[in-house]
Amino acid sequence: MATLKIEREQASPIQHAFETALEQGHEVQAKVEECVDDLSSANALLKVKVSGGKTAILDEETLRDGEAIEIKVQECADELTQVTDKLEEGLGELKKVADELGVSQGALAESETALIASQRAEKYASYRAMHDVKTGMPNRALFDDRLEQALAGAERHKYSLAVMFFDLNRFKSINETYGHSAADAALTVVAERLLRHARQEDTVCRNGGDEFLYLLIKPQGRENVERIARFLIEAIVRPITVGKLSIVITPSIGISMYPDHGTSAEMLIESADAAMYSAKNRGSGCEVFNGVVALRGNSNPEIGPHFEN
């Protein structure tokens, strides 16, 4: 629609001049027709005079009438020349505008294509800036931003938050024994399981290496957070198949609660980190800051890539 409007605005002055020239042409045509009528009248009068026995030599009156008609015809001829020149000029300008518009439309199409490519690149760059390349999940920068927003909301509306800090036990041995490809595949599966079991309002991110952070919004009490942690451990410890390998990975989880264990993002993450190291050292699987959560069954099964039977 914008392009059509531009075409109309650019063509309008020339089109107006073109239409004016055509109108002038119609006026000249009327004058020519009038001259034809005058000539017909003069010829008829001349015939009458001749038939009346008058000499064929034109009298002064006939000469004056003829001269007047000649002048009028010459004026019409001059006006027709001017109209023709204007029409030719108008047609030339219209062709020029059409050519320029063709170039402009081509440039506009190229600009629109470049804009779309730029917007896609910007969107991709923004996504890359806020997501982990290996797992596709949010990265620490995005997690910190959402945690700050959640803290502002929790303070304003007086609700609780929980931060869980995950570390995969002895994950380094998979890298050393079976290589980066197997380790990356296992890490990706763990990330998928965490994302699959996260609520829409929560955020899970890769903190780096084999560490993950999990933000729970309005977790409805410590007991519910502990239940979620146990559920996630059970999801993670299910065997992961990588080629002919069946890998079992166990996590250590540390939990901190807002506002009990911190009122800032830094305090909550540090408290969850400390609880995670305590869980790892005790082999408890999961701990809340300043408190232990016991797991059902074997809380720290052996991690062991092994060949399937």
C-alpha cells in the first residue's frame, strides 16, 4: 500500500499536466471544426456571388474573410504544435517516472529482504546470548535476570521462591573414559529431563560444566520443594543410552529458600551451592541449606557407564 501511494504522489503532477494538454487538444479541435465551418460558409457565399454573375475576382470583403480564416487556422496550427510538444514531454516524463519507480521498487524489495535477514540475525544473536549452545536451555545470564525479576515480585507480593543447585556426581569420569561425545550426549539428556519436568513459570539453566540451576516460583512450602527435588533425582538417575553404553548419572542437589536463606540472588545461589556441596560430601543426594533431606532407597548409587547386555 505504501508503494502504491508513492507511485500516485510521484505520478500525480505529471498526470495532471498530461490531462491538461489533452484538454487543450480538445479545445483546439473545436477551433479547427469552427474554422472548417467558416471555410464552408465562405465557399458557399463565393458560389452564390459567382452564380449571381459577379466576377470571380474576389472583392475586398471576401479577401478579408479569407485572411481572417487563414489567421485563425494558423493559430490553431500553432496551438496544436504546443499541445503536441506538451504531450510528448508528458509522455517522456511519465516514462521516466515509471523507470525510476521500477528501480525504486527493486531497491525497496532488496531493503525489505535485508531487513528480514537482519531481524532474523538479531533474533538469533539474542537467543544465543541468553541460551546455552550445547543444551539449548537458558544460560546463567538469563537465569540471573529471571531470578532478579522473581525476587522483585516475591518481595512485592509476599510469596516464596526456591533455588536448587545441581551438580552431576563424577561426571568428569565419563569425559575421561568415553570421550567428549558420550559426555555431551549424556549432558544433553539430563538437560532435556530437567526442562521436561519444569513448570512453565520456573526456569532451569546450565550454570556451566555439569552444573545446573533451577528456580521455582511460589513452590508452596519447603516440603513441596523437597518432593520436587526427589522427583528430579529419580528422573535423572534413569539409565541414559549412548550408542552401546548405558550411563547412570546421579546428581547432588542443594536448596535455598527465599526469604529464609537469602533475600538477594547472590545470597540464594551461594546458599544453594553450599547445600549442594554438603549433600555431595555426605552422599545424601539432596540438602536444604541448614537442613538435610533424605532420599528414598539408595541416595548415591554408583555412576558407571557400562555396555548393555
